[in-house]
Amino acid sequence: MVNYRIAKIPGDGIGPEIIIEGVKVLEKASELNNFEIDWIKYDNGAEKYLKTGELITEDTLKEIKTTCKSIYLGALGDPRCRPGILEKGILLKTRFYFDQYVNLRPIKLLEGVWCPLKDKTPKDIDFTVVRENTEDFYVGIGNRAKKGSSKQELEVVRSIYHAKFSLDIETDDDEIAYQIGVMSKKGARRVIKYGFELAKKENVGTAYFVDKANVLSDIYGFWRENIEDISKSYPNIKPEYMFVDAITMWFVKNPEWFKVVTTPNMFGDIITDLGAMIQGGLGLAPGGNINPGGISMFEPIHGSAPKYKGMNVANPLATIWAGAMMLDEIGQQKAAEQIINAIQEILKEGKVKTKDLGGTNSTSEVGDAVVKKIEDMQ
Ligand code: IPM
Ligand code: MN
């Protein structure tokens, strides 16, 4: 029997509760499809960090790299830690380490789910956002300089800033901070190609690309140039460019236009929260951090919701759906489909749902319902 070793990182807040449900469902799907999953649990997250100072070590990442097929992640973030510590130290670190350069986020309104957009139905909201996942403003190049900063720090800031503004850092009020977005030709082209390939696979005539080339013209002008060039290899697909501010408007007004939307990292972060809302809420939005041919990581888009930790009320469906995406990626398409069909059916029936969807069921009841539905639909 095929056996997959999967690294499981439950993480913080509601992470452990929703991962339990995801594992429950994936176990059932594996049983019915004759494969096995060995879960290797990693306890990285706030608790470990606060106790030991460890976020995630190179050794851990290397161990995952050499022994696991994929990663299943709950959520990270804890009010006891300064914002960014766990997010950068564990989540982004892992995305970068495994070079998971595509963040794939389906925006799909399922039947039975309340949509905040008037008159929009499941056939109107059914697309995929392909978010670049390793570059742009996420590269972590930035700094602050103020009175008393080292000469070198001041020089860097001056070289960036002084050309435009007459800058002199003489008093505390003259402090400056900057953060730089970086895009490499290779980094841009691989995700752009992924977007075109997805459009081709789905027989889509127009592929949308997001930027802000009217203002941030160096970085996003470069982005467009590469799209233009790559589009020559896809004569049947028309690239359509949209500024990020405009696309937020069209997501709300005409979501039916979109099938495949490829976007730089930071804009992708922003527009997929909007996407999650139009598909019925963060409780239903899954994502995959993909390195085609490498080790990918699957997680819900939502955060750790510390307020609801341990209460058994969080919606596990985004995590379960992310688990289905993982099965699809590792080659178990049938099992993945069964899970998604079961989620779809449960939402359509509307009998079992958590509070975010207007129901009264618990996290584990929803997980159990998905398991039962998979069995019933066999
Ligand atoms: C997401 C999250 C992360 C991101 C944070 C937690 C680093 O918002 O997955 O969308 O910005 O990518
Ligand atoms: Mn986000």
C-alpha cells in the first residue's frame, strides 16, 4: 500500500482543533482509497517559542525535507508574541525554505453558503488566485534609521531616500523606515507561467494579472514585461492587466469575470482575504503553498483566532479543504474529490454548520459530518 509521511504542524490558537478534524477526514479518505498516511507531528508555535525561544530550526526543516512528502499546517499567531515573530519565524521561513513559490487560493462559493454579494451565485464566484509566495515586499529587506544609527545604516537609507528628499537625520523626529520589494526574473516568470498553465488547463480565454504598475513601475513594470513575453507562448490566452485597487472593486461587482488571477505576493495577500469573504468567509477558504515537484504546505487562509482557542467552535472546513488540496497535490485525486464533494454536500444540506455560518455545531461535529458524508457518498 502507498504510504505518505506528512508533517503536521497544528500550531497556535484554534490550529490544533481544526487540524484534528482535517486529519480525521484525511484518514477516512485514505482508508477508502487504499493508501496510508504517517503523521509526523511538529510542535512548533507559540508555546514552544515561549518555552525555548525556538521558532523552527534548520534541522527541523531539513528533517522534513528528507523524510516527508508534504506539510499540513493549522495556524500560527498568539497574542503573547509580538506580531510577526511566529508568522515570519515559522510560516514565512517554511514557505521560503521549501521555495513554495505558488500560493494557490481557490475562491469558490459553494452551494448553500450565504454570499455577501447580492445576486451572486456559485456559478459567478469560482476562480483561483495564484499568488507569488517568495518575493515582492515579503523578502524582508528593510530597516530604520534615526539619530544615533550606525553610519552604515544611515548611508543605506540616504542612498535610497536622499535622491528624492533632502534627508538629514539630525533629530529624533527625522527617523526613517523603509521596506523594499524585490522581484527576480526567474521568480516572476515561474509563477506567471504557472498562471498561464492553469488557465490553459482550465480552458480559460483570459488570464488576469494584478499589479500597481501605474505607480510602482520598476517592480511591476518588470512584472508586466515578463507576462507580455511569456504570453507569446500561449496564443489562445489573452493576458488582462488589472491594478490592485481596481481588482478589489471588480471582485465585488463582477466576480464572474475571473477564472485565474495571478498576482505578486503582497497584493495576493490582500485580495485573497477579500476573496475569502465573497466565497462565504474565512472559515471556508483553503490555501496551498506549492513547490511543484518539491515539498508543499497546505493550510487554511485564516489565522489562529486565539479568542476561540479550545472552545470547539471554529469552522474546520477550510482546513479540511486544504487537506483535500494536499491529497490532490500528492497524487490522490480521487480522495481529494471525495472530500470536496462531501464538503459541498454538507453545506448544501445546511444541517451541520458552525457558528460563523449561522449554525450551532461544534468543530468536531462538522469533522464527523464530513467523515460520515464521505462514507455515505461512496
Ligand atoms: C496569509 C497570512 C500570512 C501572509 C501572514 C500570517 C504572514 O496573512 O497566509 O495570507 O501574509 O502571507
Ligand atoms: Mn493573509
